[in-house]
Amino acid sequence: MKLGYTLLYVDDVEKTMKFYSQAFGLEAGFFHEESKQYGEMATGETKLGFVQHETASSHGFSYEKVELNKKPAGFEIGFVTKDVESAFEKAVKNGAIPVGKPKTKP
């Protein structure tokens, strides 16, 4: 078995994909044009995908919707770069809301 997807449930899949493209330089992979309720970034073998809340709620379980006025959810998406400070500044410039200062890690 291997990890295939990390899926985030969002209000607007298309807007979220545009943000990840502008803020982190990721390329769009798949986007369901007809429904606009699912999309993936081209991130290699493991997909980073986004699912609109309406579709996610049809899966038969409840969850706490992530909102900016609440504490962030307990997960992390790690991007690897040699220039952490520039990547951080680019993400914030494109709408990312910092929850901490950038750190260079091994």
C-alpha cells in the first residue's frame, strides 16, 4: 500500500487551485470542469487534491469545516525549497496567512 492522495475540503476548488499555483508555484493537474467540485495539483506520485464541501459531505461523515477565524486543523503540508524566505514571502503576497515564522529544516 502507498499514499495516493491528500485531500483538503474547501469552499471553492478552482480558487484554491489558483492560490496554490500562485503562492507555491504548483501546476494544476486535473480539474473537473463540469462540476468544479474536484481538482488536483501536479505534485508527483502523491496527489494534493481539493474537494468542495458539497461533494465531501456526500461521503457520509461529518467534519469540522476549516475557517480563518478558528485555529488551523491538525495537519501540515510540507513543500521543499532551498529558498525558504522567498517562498514564504511569495505565499504571503498571494494570500497565505502565516501561522508562524518560516524555518529551514534538514
